[in-house]
Amino acid sequence: MVLAYIGIKLRKLLDTIRQEWFLVGIITVISLAKLFPHIGVKEGPLRPEYTVKYIAVFTIFLNSGMSLKSDELTAAFLNVKLHVFIQAFTLAFFPACVWCVVRVLSATHYLHPGLLQGLQVVGCMPPPVSSAVILTKATGGNEAAAIFNSALGSFLGIFVTPTLLLVFVGSSAPVPVISVMVQLSLTVVLPVAVGQLLRVFFRERIDQQRVALSVIGRLMLHLIIFTTFCQTFATEIDITHLDLLSMCLLIICLQLGFMLIAFYACNKSYISGLLSFSRSDIIAVLFCSTHKSLTLGVPMLGIIYHGLPELSLLSIPLLIYHPTQILLGGVLVDSLRRWLLREPSREVPTTGVD
């Protein structure tokens, strides 16, 4: 009797793990990163500066290029209203709101000034290239729009981010335009183009492997999460535990707050008229408008504050924000998928987790 009861509970546990394997995987890789941070740090055994920066990101966008229909890419390109909203939110509204929060907290003298300045730097960063796209895809959102806006935001960030830093922080630096453009071309434009070309010749076979392709994309995100947390755990932090905990809680609150603002601003159930996107569009907005780039942020900080002892302190908010946005997005994936499924006449593509 007891053995039968235990067997039933184990089967339920295994079923839960199978259904929620993506979230279980996130918890697992974070735990492994805590135990073995040296494996995934820069110049470590995994060489994330190559395996993640190029191979994993290339795989993600190759996957997207093979999965996307040409008419979806065309429709995403023509959705100007969506692009304007995302770019204005992440490159104007976001840094302005963070500036207000920083001013209020500066008056309280509660948090270290260097951490607050680092938080403002986070607010000025453009969206990342990969995480917003793969989370949008995993949720069943408008993947084509996410690809377009991630690439567009990274391109605009080359010119806008230095200006924002000058306005809000009082410091700025030139961005290596050619280097960033080459990286965007190699990791975004080229794999999407190759994926579209492969789809022309192998469309039926690719459509038959949608579940496998989705699993590969999620495993790539697990790799990104692992190496990101390895770098975070390996970084020496010279602040009090209270300051660190306060910054973590503040970043979580900011991310949730911005996601809620973006959600209510876009949802036609709350604001009709100009901003009335579909639910798949809203999911792309949630990730693209609230995520910030570590790839551009770290080099930017290194240029602006090169040789200064407070550089590591200023980097902490960005090092916290980046893994938090991926972790929070991963936690929300299944909830957002269920919300998307409730949209009338909507069928979310299978991802192998439901």
C-alpha cells in the first residue's frame, strides 16, 4: 500500500518535471553555476566568449530563420507601430523612469551611490540580441517582431546609448560601430538568412522537426543562463550583503514594474485606439522593451570607467539585471503561453513542453 502510494507520487513528480522541464532546467543550471562557476566564466573551459557569443546565438537565430515563414517576417517588418513603441519604451521611457527612481533613492542615502549610478547605466542600455527572441519564441509570441526589434535596438544603441549616458549619467564614450555591426551581421542577419534559405528547400522536413528545433533553442538558453550566472558568481563584489540584497530586490521590482506598464499600455482591453496589439505582439513587447544588453553594457562600462577602482561596483547592477531578466522570463514562459492560448482563434505552436 505504501509502495503503491510512493509510486503514484513519483509518477506525478516525473510528469511535473517533464511538463516543466524548462523551468527545472533553469534551476539546475543556476545551481551548477553556483557550484562550478569556473567552468562558464570568460576564458574558462566552456569559452563562452565564443561558444555563447557566436555559436549559441547563431544557433538560436538559425533556428528562428528556419521556423519563420517569409510572410511573417514581412508582416513584422511592416508593423511600424509595434517597432516605434518598443524602441521608444526601451530607449526613452525606461531610462527616464530609472533616472527618477535613482534621484529618489539618492535622496534617502540608503544605497551605495556607485550602485545607483550603475543602475542608471543599465537603464540606458539597448535590448539584447538573443534572450528576448528565444523567450518570445518559447512563449509562442511574435518571434519575427522580436528578431527585428532586437536587431534594430542593438543598432540604434550604437548611437543612442552614448547620448543617453551623457544626458543621464554625465559620462559617455564612443561605441565601436564597425565591431558591433560585424557581430550583428554574423550572429543575427546571416543565420536568419541561412535559415530562410534552408526553409525554401527543406520546408516539410523542417516543419516536421518543430518540436526538436524548439528544444534545441531552449537548451541554448540554458547554456546562456549557465555561463551568465557563472560570471556573476565568480565576480568579486566589494559591498555589504544588505546593499546587494537591496539591489537585487530593486531590480526585480523594476523589471516586474516595467513589464506591467508595457502590458497594460499595449493590451487593448485597457487602452483602446492607438496601442491595441495582438497578444503575440504584447509578448514580444514584454521581452524586447524590458530586457537590457550585457554584450554592449560591459564594454561600454569598461570604456567610460577604464582604470577607475569603482568599475566593478558600477558593473554590479548590470551583472544582476542580465541573469534576472532571463530567469524571470523563464519563470513567466508557461503562464504567458496559457494566457496566449486563451486569445480567440489562437493556436500556439507546440514546443514539446505541453
